[in-house]
Amino acid sequence: MALTAFTSRLGLGQGRIRPQRATPASGEYLFVLGDEEPGRRFELAPGDFAEVTQAVDVTGVDLVRAALRLRVPSAAPAGLAWEVSLVVDDVKYARCLGRPGRERLVGDMAANVSKLSGVHTVGVRLELVSP
């Protein structure tokens, strides 16, 4: 696997880790899109993204939900923003933007999948966008 800004430190500050400053109450590991360590910088371009997905049978399901914490570096490039989205089959069903230098708790991001049935790919995506 080629190393990128999103895969260079898997298990240390990226990917599935136990974050340094945010141990979840359940004691489980979290998935970090980006890097947990403040000050880590990478060269990224609009449209670059990282995501975690899984196949889910949504038959009889109305909503797919996620609870998130979005922390955006204060030195985000001018004219660009970080967007977190809930995707189903690579389509954004719900999304929100993070402001530079801020942390945003998204307690209940939801995607309406009531019209879908069968197995679909559901995920959370972190993407650099032009707002």
C-alpha cells in the first residue's frame, strides 16, 4: 500500500487507535480520519478524502446514524473547509462543515435510508472541499 497523508501513521495517530486525549467511555478503540496529534501537516488538495465504510443490510431500517467529533486545524487553507459526511453507496446523505481552529460535536448525523433495501455500503467520509 502506498503511504499517503491518511495512511502514513496507521495505528499511531491515524486509523483505528486509542486517542491520546479522548478515551471513549466504552474503552473501545476509535477510528480517526486525519491525525490525532496536533500540528501534523500534510499537503492536500480539494477533493482529497479519507473514509471508513462497511456493508450494511438496511432492509426495514429508517435511519443510519453516527455520532462524530470534527476537529479542524487552525491553519486550514484559505477558501477550503473540512466536510464530514454520511455516505451510502458513495452518495452523501448528510454532511456538515468544520470551521478552522474549531472542534464540532455532531451528536446525531442521520441518513434516511427508508426507501432502500438490501445490502449497501455505508460510511463516514472526511473531505477537503470548497464551501
